[in-house]
Amino acid sequence: MSASHDASRRRFLKVLGSATGALIVGLQLPARADTPDELLGDVVSRLNPYVRIEPDGTIVIGARDPETGQGIRTAEARIIAEEMDADWPRVRVFPMALGVEDAGNGEPRWTLGHQEARGSTGVPAAWNDLRVVGASARELLVRAAAQRLGVDARSLHTELGKVIAPDGRILGYGELAGDASALPPPNLAPAVKSPDAFRLIGQDAGDVDARDIVTGRQLHAIDQMPGSALVAVIARCPYPGGTLGKLDASAARALKGVEQILIIPKPDASVPIGTRPLATGVAVLADDTWTALRARDLLQIEWKPGALVQSDDALAATLDARFEQAPTTQVRNDGDYDHARKLAHRAVQARYRIATVAHAELEPPNCIAELDADRALIVAPLQNPRGALDVVQTLTGLRPSQIEIRLPRSGGGMGRTLDNDHVAEAVMLAKAAKKPVKLIWTRSDAFANDAYRPFAVHDLVAGLDRKNRITAWRQRIASTSRLAGRGEPRERWWLSEAHPDDPPAGLIENFQLDWFALDSNLPRGNWRAGSHGVNAFAVQVFLDEIAVATKQDPLQLRLNLLGEPLQLPYRGHGGPVLDTGRLAWVLKLAADAIGWTRKRNDGHGLGLAFHFTYGGYVAHALEVSMEGDKLVMHRCVVAADLGRVINPLGARASLVGATLDGLSTALGLRITLKDGRVAQQGFKDYPLATMAQLPRDVQVILVPSNEAPTGAYEMGLPGAAPALANAVFIATTVRVRSLPILPELMRLL
Amino acid sequence: MPRLPQTDPGITPEPIRTGIDVAINGENFRHTGDPSMPLLWYLRDVLRLTGCKYGCEDATCGACSVLLDGKLARACELPMEKLQGHRITTVEGLANAKGDLHPLQQAWIDEDAILCGYCQPGMLIAAADLLARKSDPSDDDIDGIKNLCRCGSYPRVRAAIHNAAAGMKGARK
């Protein structure tokens, strides 16, 4: 493709973008190749940044968002292939690098639109701007065919990778691609398909990387190794905020294959977490991983603890006093809670406690950094590649266009790699070593230095009238904010902790939601579904407690509370509207499927929960029993209304997966402190649930919908834990008010 | 007997390097490095067989599962010095030489048992070990697989094992 052609296409894409008013940046050509062309086979043409067609008709589609297991590569390729009328078996999908060019003054301009794995936002963004990418590629192919055949383009139609003329003549996309790529681009954005013409969207598609994964050929970042790179491992200070005391590296240095020993200085606490190393450390750079690990074991290090780090127990002990004080932020205040509480016929009160947990994604943090005077290459598990670019820029002084950030498939992200501390470490080491570096975290490293899911306590009070209607509701949340230490002022810290419009807000006349800051030196960070992942536990268990206290059916109480379908305003991710009717509907579906009304005398207990997460309406129903001292989960149902579903097979995987992850975490996972440092060092003392502990099957009910898609990845998580706790209560009459559930259940039984 | 003229050929014969002989996916290799190096790092760093994943260092997660003489083992706790003369199969060795997938691999694709994919090579090896011991495993047998998946792929892994077992049974008939 010639430079002038490239330039004209860029102009077209800008015109096209402004005409649609859609994400303009998503349609601009990147200034640099997105992926080395040799990776793409015999490419004859590029129709736009995302689509190339090979002579044999193979359509090569770029997927822009980082894949962490949410199925985004498949979903994005299906959206583009749908609008192109591609023949799916002949589609190949490759991961794109971060699309960036220079905007001047060192500022980046993003050229590919949405490129992050955060809050299930990939599919909604793809729906908004990748359909037109596919449609524009199709339009070029049709116009090329019209020229070739000497007919009016409007007389042609497309099907399964072919353009078909009214007289029956057929041209394959492979034959047309060269001509199509040379055509002057259209001035207006082509129309996208009407949903009733969809052939791929709404149909099941297996993960595009499946074959590579089952054959062991899928290269995660940790599987890649530039020939000249040194492997780095870091002995990090295990005490949050601690410092390096004494170091004797002589034995490590003497080991054959050890190249360098470098110090990562104590990070500046005023620099936001996620953009700098989490801890000071001593790095060993060696020829291979095993040598680096052995050498690290030979380091003689004395660490000095930093300021005191508060355990969950220590924080919990301060709460009675803390709740006596004014809240840090009054998040919502409808009506007059105090007055309504006084008038109430009766009240229910309970306090819930949520443990600190770690990310424990299976691929531990790692990062390859290759630096030259005028170039940087980063290969790492990344959920937030733009943030990674910023880190590289800050540390190297390079311009955005000089930095290539590749996005290999991550072995889970779970929010851990929204932070780029691993990138900062690797770049610092590569810079100091003057050699490419492949940094690896071990499992124990990952437990010892994480940005953990915050500890939280929810204190809830409900006032009820004589008819057992909830007339007053006060929820006080005390937590160690995820935003602490991230450059945000204290008055904004509540934003990651409390959601002002989460039900039952808007459904109870006198409603008060307060947030209380707890201070902790333990780094805190994003963890699946953010605070939705735990706030649902408090609310949904409390609703059951109200039902029990007032002898109401927990399903009926929830349906009464949700009432007639209402469109409530919803600020924040997932808004602008929450439809209570959709929430009630998924709840009914889940309850029906689990057999809620069926009488049972087998000692089994059923539990329900619902939650609105990032625009998705999800309800869980769970059936459990105690077999001796073993908690057995017999059945699980997840009913979800996620708008239009791009790939039901992928959405089911996401919903089941998040549900099981939610159950696994709720069962037994917690981070504790011992002697000022994290006690857990491996999976032996942080036992992710195995197959035997989880339900053998999870039934998924997807509500058909023509609403815009919400994505599916995180929505299955929040309701799982409360459904479990509610089912456990019915089965055992033991009310567990803390996460994780098992230790507390065993204590109370 | 006439003596041959003594000339210096300019070549110093290379002594046969001593090492640890191990057969991996049917090919013979000799490890001449540190005998205490775990198989995990030999596979990943030396042979670049990166289907054997690093997930932990205490044999808990199962991401590095391999078959040692046909039986399930964790590569992270197998030092090379214990492997002299042994046979190792990794996920790369499950398909046959022609590249035809193992029935388990095909079942994994058919059931879309993927999610992030990081644990799946180890899961496949654990399943291959199970099917070698029990050709028609029950759900309880499958529950014996202790490999960890953080993404929650277990139900699809279970379905894939049942599918593969049924297919292999049919093929034997």
C-alpha cells in the first residue's frame, strides 16, 4: 500500500467518522503497523485497520481489546465478520497492538478506539463502532465487484465471502480484495445491517483461539522470550511501605548465569499506585528463569517494615467508634431516614463483613521490555494498555509513536493488570540493565505484593410498617477505598465503594447511604466487578434477613420491593437507566428454574439474589445442603438480561465462570496479615475451589433482547455469594454475615 | 608395521557430554545444565515447550501438568536429575505426529472449554491421565482432578471429558 494511498484513506476515515458522529479515533489508520506483517501471512490488501483479505479469500480480522478470557476477540471478530458477510470458517483473528500515534507535545492520539479490559466495556464499545468497520469493508468489495462486472453496485448483494450479481455471476472476496483496497473510499459511512439480517450475531461461536490453546501453542506474554533478553525476578519488600535494610548479594552474584543485580528503589508514595512499582526490591537478572530464581534465594536481605499495616480484624475493631462519627461522604439521602425509622413499626439491623482478597489470576504478572534509544516494545498481560503506554513514556521520555505495546492473551486479569506496576518494574530494569528484560513474578510474589480487593463492613438498618413494607433504609459502608493512593482526593474515594442508584435506592422513600473511609497501608485495587462484587452480598443477604424476621417469602419480598416496572435514573457505569421490570423478570426466571415454590423436605436450602451490574440484569438461584460437615452445592441457575447477546456460547461461559469464581471466592478466600505482612504465600493457603467443591452444572437463562449489548463478563459475579449465603441459611438455619462463608459457617455450626 | 605419519588434524575431539537423557513427546533430549532444574523450566526456557504453564511453585495449581511415563505429574516439582531415562508427554505431544488432535483436545474445542485458556493445557493432561486410568469416568472421578481454574471453566471441562470418553469408547468398538 503506497504512502499516498495510506494518506487518502486516513482522510476518508476521518470524514467517515465525523459523518457518523461515532468514535472517530476508532477509524483512523495507525501511523505504525499494528502487528508485524510477517505474522499475517500472504497479505494482498488491507481494507481498513482491522480487515485484510488474502488471495485465497481468508479474511484476517484484528481484534483490538485485550483478551483476558472474556471472549472479546471472538465477539469483535463476529461483529466485523457479520457486517462484511464473511464466511466465518475462513476468518482468522489476530490481536492488535495498542493503536497510538503522536498528537504533538508528547501527547498520544488513540487510533483504534476502545482498547482495555475493564468493567465489561469491550462489547458495548465494539457494538457502537466496529459494525461500521465491517460494513465499510463490505462496501469497498461491492464497489470493486461492480467495476469488474460493469454493473451498478446497488444491484449486487453479498453472502458468505462472495459478491453475487443478479445474473448469477459470483466474485470471491479474495479476488476482489486487491481492487477494493485501491478504490477511493466512500464519503459517507455505509449503513449497517438490520438485526433481522444477522447470521452470526446471536449465534454460538467457539473461542477463536481454542485450537492454539488446546495444542499449547497459544503464546501468553509469559510464554514469549526475545532471544537476547535476561530473565528478571525481584525480591520485593513484603512489608507495605517498607524499605531495604541490609543486602548481601555476593552469593547470588557468584552463581553462573547471573548477569546483574539491581535495586528497585522505594517507590514514591505520591505517585499513584498502578503506575509505579508496588514495593522496593532487589532484582536478579539472569540468563534463564531457574538461574534467576536460585540466585534470588541466595540474596541475604533485611527488610525494614514501614508504617503499621492494619489487619481486617484491627479495622473491624474500630468500626463502632467510626460509625459514631460523621460519614466521609453522604452518598445518597432521600426523604428522612431518622424520622421514618422512629415511626417504623419494627426494625431489622445487621452488619456484614467482607474480607480482603487477592487477585490470584493464573498467569502471574510478567512483562517483556525491550528499549532502544528511539523505540520501546512491551509485551505483557495488560488490561489497561493506555496506562502502560503512559508508564513507558514517563520512564523513557519516548514519544507515543515510538512505543509498541502488544496485547497477548492474558491468563486471567481479574482487575490485577488494570495496574501497570509490572510494566514500570520491567522498564526500569531494562533501562538500567541496557538489555531487554523479561520480568516474571512468582506465585508467592503475587500474593505478597498485590493491590488487594478492599476490606469492607456494611451496616444496614431497615424500618418496616405494620404491613411489613420497608419504609426506611440506612446502609453505612466502611471500606478501604480502591481510590486511596491513586492520586484521587479523599472526597472522591467513595466513588469506587458505593453506588448511589443501586437498588433498593429509588424504591424506598426514606433512604440513606453513607460511606466511611477506613485507612490502611495495604495497597488496594480493582477486582472483578469492583465494589458490585461485594456490595450485592450485604444488600441481598439483608433482604433475606428482613424476609425471615417478618415471615415473608424472600422471592415475594424482592418482587414487592421492585414493584411495578419503573425506569429509574442510574448514574455511573451501566446507566443512564435501570429498569426494575427487567430485574424482576430475571429474578422470576431464576426462581422458577430452581423450583422455588416446590415443597422440599430433603434438608436442601434454596437461595436467591439479584444485582444490576454495568447495565446487566442478573439473578442467581442456588440449592445447597450440608452432607456431614461438607457444604454441597447441588444446582445453580443464572438468569441474565444483557441486552442483545453477540455470542451466546461466550456469554454463557462468562456467566458460569463468574458465578463459579464468585462462589469459589465466597467459600474460603481471604488475605490475612501476620507480623505486618501478608500471610498467604500460595494456593495451599489461598484455596481456590476445585471442581469437587462447586456445582457440577450451572444453568444459564439468557433473556432475548433487542437492547444494546452490555457485555457479559463481570455480571455473573456479584449475586453468587449472597445466593450462597441465603441458601446456606435455609439449609442450616445458620446466618453467615461475612465473607468468606466457610470459616464462619464452621464456627457457627 | 609401518607407522602412519603423525599429523595434527587441528580438531580436538569433543568429549561426549554427560547429561540427563529424557524423552519428551517421543524425541530424545540430553539436559547438560543444572541437574536440580525443574522440568518446568527445562520445558519452558530450554525447549520452549510453553504449553506447560507456570502457575505456582508448590504443585498445587496443575498448570504445569505433564505425563511422566504416562502418569500425571507436576513439572514444577520434578527436578531433571530424577528424570534420567523417563518419558514425558506435554500438551504439545497430545496430538499425533500428523497433527490430528487427541479426542480430548477436540472435545475441549467442541465444548468451548476455554475462558482465559491458561489452565487448559494442564487440564487436558490431567484429563488424559484420568482417561488412561478410567475409560468411562463418573462425575466423582472427574471431581478427582484438582487442577485450578480461576475463570470457572469446570462445567465445560467436565462435559468435554465425558464427550471425549464417549467418543473414544465408540472408536474402540
